[in-house]
Amino acid sequence: MSSRILILDYGSQFTQLIARRVREARVYSEIHPPTRSLDWIREWGPTGIILSGGPNSVYAEGAPRVEKELLEIAPILGICYGMQMIAFLEGAEVKRAGKREYGRAEVQVTEPHGLFEGFAEKSEFVAWMSHGDHIETTPKGYVGTASSAGNPIAGFRHESKPIHCVQFHPEVAHTPRGREIISNFLFGICKAEPSWTTGAYIETEVAKIAKEVGDAHVVCGLSGGVDSAVAAALVHRAIGDQLTCIFVDTGLLRLNEREQVERTFRQHMGIKLITIDASDRFLSALAGVTDPEKKRTIIGHTFIDVFEQASDEAGRDAKFLVQGTLYPDVIESSSPFGGPSVTIKTHHNVGGLKPNMRFKLIEPLRELFKDEVRSVGRELGLSEEMVGRHPFPGPGLAIRILSDVTRPKLDLLREADAIYLEEIRDAGLYDTIWQAFAVLLPVQSVGVMGDERTYENVLGLRAVTSTDGMTADWYPFPYDVLGRISSRIINQVTGINRVVYDVSSKPPSTIEWE
């Protein structure tokens, strides 16, 4: 890569969005922990370095920091915690703010140059703040570049060195001009070249996979979703017939999922595919389990057992397992790259895998968002039918049944979910909605059908718009479409007498209910 940006992750939930914005500007970037040594960073050769936000206070004992010599290696952009850390290293006082600044704020530009090239002097723009600490005066040798009502120093720069900082988050969508600020850093300050593309990413990953695998055999666990399909196609390009895909019918799939996967991979892509019906095994393991974390762990462990057995039966003696893990899976499951972010929920393919499994993981999509994965899939020649599908979680319908998982409940949910998606397609809304699905609630309610009292299940409907899955807004269905969906489900699915619609956004809610 002619240009590349190193992002040091201090635990912000937005860190990967920084990488996303950099890649959108066609500049290559990687996220690494702040524990990387100065020698490692110098050898990596960054065109620029971005220090992320984080949940810590820089003055607290044990808070993650960098060595001051880092500021001499390449141009620096400090964001939120990154800004406070630079101020702290340079001798300025960082202290608890009298009032925490969280949410949208009006930021005034005091110096329309550098990061704020193209902004008018004393102009104001909306930015997203998320901090409890601040600095009141710039360090010696630095000058202020922006301020806000709640923060006298919302931005500063070094008088002569290419070190720039902002207290707000330019990487999030809530800072509308954030892309301009990041672009100014990349091209105005770092002099980066916009040479990174989806094609370049594929080329790099294919070479990396081929080198890592050598002549070993590889298995890929297909779930029926976009992520595992794209991961399989990418690895297949790298190693060809050394790859065998294993599609496990867990009994937790959507209606007709198995038939579609077999058709796509066997007929259209020519990839070796083994199909295993392990539904009895999964449902037996899940019997009586209601805790969502336990469900994910059980499903993850059972997957590995099935893969190992299938690999042995196929005589492949596989050493590697391919998974379609995406970054939202990682950031919600655990702290990325050893950073201090908070666990939201464990994804079965991240925190639920067996610690002693014999496979070494290959996760070629681990640092990509869903829209980037779709772009890779299209570049690899996957059909729009596959690439454009709504996301489907690896644990499948098990985490859309908010109680113990049984065959009758799965059959009921499958039928209702199929009607829901069919109506969305018929209304021409499928491609507008990022993800839609039904949830079987652990609630029963009284109803009346044919003059008779019923006491049956309540079904929740979820539909969201999103770009990357990290944030999402509930979709405002036309009332007539919602009414038609509800009517069909109640009339055609025996066992459901009430339908409700979820109007919560992410955050504070997650997209899936479990």
C-alpha cells in the first residue's frame, strides 16, 4: 500500500468507525492495540496515526497511554481520549468536567486551517461529544482550533508539528462534517494517496490466505447468510479445491434455507459442499436452555464438534476453519484487539467457540462492516440474491425465541417470519430495510377467534435501517403494510393471536433481542 493509517484502539465503541471512514476515503488502515512497541510502529511505517477515544481517564492509575516519542513518528490525530492523552503527555491538566458533555453539540471553528480547511472562521457545525473529562488550556507549544459551549478547548494543534486533536468524534454519522475533517487529516496533513479499493482488499487477503494455508485442507461453516458465503468465496479464490464447505442444518434455520444454500454453492459456485442434518443434536443440546449467552455457547461448541466429525468423515483432515465473522460481532462480544471496551453480548462464533478445538481460524472479514462485505461479494461474482440478503445470526432462530427452544416453537416462528419477509418483498421494501425478522416472545395473551376465547403466543416484529450494524433506526412502515402483515400472520399461523412492532433504535437497544 502506498499509504496506510495506523489506528491505536483505546477502547472506544467507535474505533472501527474511524477505520471505516479512512477506508471510505480509499486509504488503507489497520487497528492495533496501544501496546504496540515504538519499534513495531516504525517498522509498520504509518503515513499517519490516529489515537481513538476510550472509556478511561488519562490521569487514572493504570490508564492506557503511549510513549511521548510516538508523536515524532508520523502525523497524529487524537480523538477524544486520544486528545486528552496528548494534552496530558505534553503537560496540560486534564480534569473532570463540571458537566459531562454527551450528544450533539455546536462546535465553533477558531482556526479554519489544517483539520478545518474549508470551514469558515467562527463558523459553527454540529459534532458528537462523549466525554466526562476535558482540558481548559492548551499544552505549551499548542494553539486552540475549536471550542464549544461546554468545552473551551474542543480542538487544538501543535504550532509546528503535524499533531492535531479534537474532543468530539468526527467518525460518527452524528458529526455531519466529520468526513471532511478526516479527509483533511488524510490528504492535507498526511499527504496520503487514495489507492485502497475493494479489489485491492481482495488481492491482499487472497495472498495472505494462500500463504497461511499452504497445501493444508480447509473447512468453512456455512450458515446461509451473506457473511459466510462471502468468506467462502474469498477463501475459494485463494486455495480452490483445498476448501470444503460444510453446511449444517441446525434445525434453527429460516424456511427453505437449506435448499437455497445447496443450490447456490453446488450449482452456481462449484464449491465442494457437504450438508449435515444435525438438528436433533442441536435441539437436544439446547433443551430447556433459556439464557441467551448459554444458547450461544452451546451452539458454538456444537458447531465445532460437527465440523470436526464432518472433516474426519470426508477424509480431509482439515487444519483450518473459515468463519464469516464481522467486526460488529467482535466489538459486541469482547474488547477488540485487547482494548478496554465493554462486552455487550457474546456471538457464538467469537466468544462461544471451544477453547481446545483443533482448527486454526481464518476470518477474512473480521475487520469489515456489512456493506463492505457486500461489496467484496459483488466483486467476487456472488449473485445479488445472496449478497443482498438481510443479515441472519449464526445462532439462527434460537436467539429469536426468547425462551427454551423446541421444534413446535421453531416451526411456528419459521412460518411467521416467512410471511413477514414475503410481505416486505411484495411491498417493494426489502432492499430499503437493512434487516427484518420476527421474534417469538415468552408471552401469551387473550384473544378471540370465531367467537371463541384464545390464549396464544405474541409475536414481535423488528425492522431497522442501518449502514454498518453499529447503529440502527427502526423502520417506519406504512400502516397499511403493517396491518396486512399482522392480519396474515394471525390468520395463517396457528398459535399466534397478537403481533407487536418494535420501535426502539440502536443504541440503546441492540438489533437482535438476544
